[in-house]
Amino acid sequence: MSLPAVPAPAEAAPSRPIPAVVGADLQVPVKGGRLVPYANLDYAASAPCLEPVSAAVAAALPAYSSVHRGAGYASQLTTARYERARHTVRAFVGARTGDAVVFTRNTTDAMNLLARSLPEGTTVVVFDTEHHASLLPWPDAVRLAPPAFPGEAIRAVDETLAEIEGPALLVVTAASNVTGELWPIAGLAHIAHRHGARIAVDAAQLVPHRRLNLAALDLDYVAFSGHKLYAPFGAGALVGRPDWLAAAAPYLLGGGAVTSVGARDTSDRDGSDGAETLWSDDPEVRHEAGTPNVLGAIALAAACDALAATGWTALVREEERLVARLRAGIAGIEGVRELSLWGPDHPRIGIVSFTVDGLTAREVAEALSAEHGIGVRDGKFCAHPFVRHLLGTADGGCEDGTASAVRASIGIGTTDEHVDRLIEALRSLAATDTRVSS
């Protein structure tokens, strides 16, 4: 039985408008009992759902079924949609033809899968500027200090890899989840390969904001999350070279990843082929045991299609206009300091983190929400070593509110009014603290 055909998305005209997000008209309560339009400036944590993504999920639900082994029409159709989603994700990140696309729960899950797939003796090199998803999965990693400028990052990697014998993997972000600054991943990939190492890129913050071409950049692996890509349905992906993944133990042991199970259970945690149990050699099958998150994969693909159809020129132009407006407004407020690793002129995506003199990050975030209907993030953004470096503090964990910052992040659905409301609210908070201090 052949799989039912799934219509391909229509080719987009260059002028296709930026899609809307679900919940753009959300009203939230503020002090005094009023309802105001919600100013969502917390996209870096989780982006709202795009309307085309919601529509794609709704369209798939009537025929939703389990995938890959069902003979019924609904199962066949759902399988076709699921595998088409894999193809869409592969194309979205510009992957090579033979690259594997393994659906995961999120970036953290994808990086942990990769960590389980490293050849024995692999040395991992990672900067202390990473999100915990990229910082923590690697036992005994070589951790590099935050570089003072991009060239120093390349130099540090060059010197470190030169001292490593055996397989090595460089793990680095494409865009910082704390400052939004873009990292020189093309240069880092070149250096890694010159030393015979591979590079894995945390692209969670990049792909909602910029086009990524894995093949052109010569990256080995990229990982990202649907919930940051306007597809909050619990799916992510690890995309990259298949050989390490095909040789590794299955990430989960269970149905779907196995081709044959005999009368005795002789399966081992290492996933090796035993006399009674045979595991799939296809890395996409091998690491997706159990019933996958089918709707999550369909949603992720729909988000990829929607962004690609809109075109990156319009998306980037609008984001750069808004982030310039936000940064200029913050720069004009005494007592508010933007955090940056490489200075104000370094290219970045729509993320701005800052502190307000005399107020903790939690106090600022709570006031913005309760009094102005603005949603931001406060804390250390799952990047504790990096935030401590930027703030110049030696200590501070999750419960230490003093060693924290506020993060405003923008995306599709952000308006001039949202940005201006935040600026005016911060100006009011900073002025209030000045009056109290004097």
C-alpha cells in the first residue's frame, strides 16, 4: 500500500505578509482591575503559536493516527505527514541530502541524544557562555572562558583543539539566549574541521530570527526547539551527520527502534546487536522509539514552511527596526544597563537583557507585569556562568535573585506599542528608584 499523497505547500510570492500569531489580541489584568492588551516580550523563552501552525495541526487532527506500521488510511496519511515534516525540517536548515533528522522533545533533548552518540574517547569543547542545554550534557568537557571578542573565540578553539588527541566535538551557540549576539559559527566550523573535530550548533535562538544553511556553513549538527520557532507542541530536532548516530546505542529502547526481538530479552543498554535483538541501522528510526510526537513534528514543519514562505528579508528588516527602537530607548534611561559580551555594535537578534539600578530583576519583571501588562523574563536564563560573568558576580544560583537580569525578547507579533510601553515603564521604574534613593 503506497502512502497517501500530502499536498505540498504552495510556492510563496515574495510579498507574502508576515503571518499572525495566535493570541495577538490577548487581554491581561493589571493593578486597578483594568484589562490591557498583553505586550509579550518573552519570545526567547517560548514563542506564541503562528496561525498557520495552528491551522496545520487542526487539519491533521481528523485523520490523526499512529505512524509507520499501520495499514489503515489514517495511519498511512499520518505517516506521510510525519515523514514530510522530516523532509521540511531538513530543507529549512539547509541540511545535506544524507543528513539525519531525528525528532526530539526540544534542544536539550537533542543535545543529550548527541551526547549519548559520541564515539568513545571524544573530547567536547564548550564555552561558559552556553545555555545549559549545550553546557551540561557532556561529562568532563573542556570549558572555555567567555571570549572578549569573536576573534578570541576562534583563537581559543584553535589552541584548545590543537592539544586534543582523538575525536573532538566543539559545541557552540549560534545566537546567545542572554544577549542575542551572533557567534562566528562559520569561522569556528572551519577551525574545528582543520583539527579533524566536529561542530554542533545550538540554533534554538537563531532559527526563529535568521536563515540557517547547515551545508553552506559546513556544520556537522544543529539542534533547535519548536517552542521557540512558533510551534509550541513539544517537538524539536537534531539534524546532522548520520554516522555517529547510526553507530550509537538507541536513545530509547522500545518499539519502532528495533527490527527483531526474539523469545529471550538479550538487549543491552548499549544497543548492540545481540543474538535475539536487532536494532535499526537507520539513525532516524534507531533513536525514535515509541510513538513519536506526530503533531509536534507537523507543527514544527508548518512553522518552517510559514517562515520560509514569508521570506527572511521582511522578517529580519522588521526585527532589526524593533530591536533598534528598544535598545535606543533603554540606552536613554539613566540607571538601566544593557548586557553585552562584545559591545553595542555587534550584530544580534531580537534579545535585549538589562539591569535596573536599585531593583532586583524579579522586582522589575513583577512590576512590568502587574502594572503595565508586559511579559519579560527575569533570572539567569539557564546560562548561570555567562550571566554571572556579565554581571561581574562570582556566585549566584537559581534562588539568588540579586545575581540576575531582565530579558526582553521580540518576534513576530511584537509591535511598536509593545516596545514603547516597555521603555516608558522602565523610565518610570528607574525614576521612582532615583527618588527613593535621594
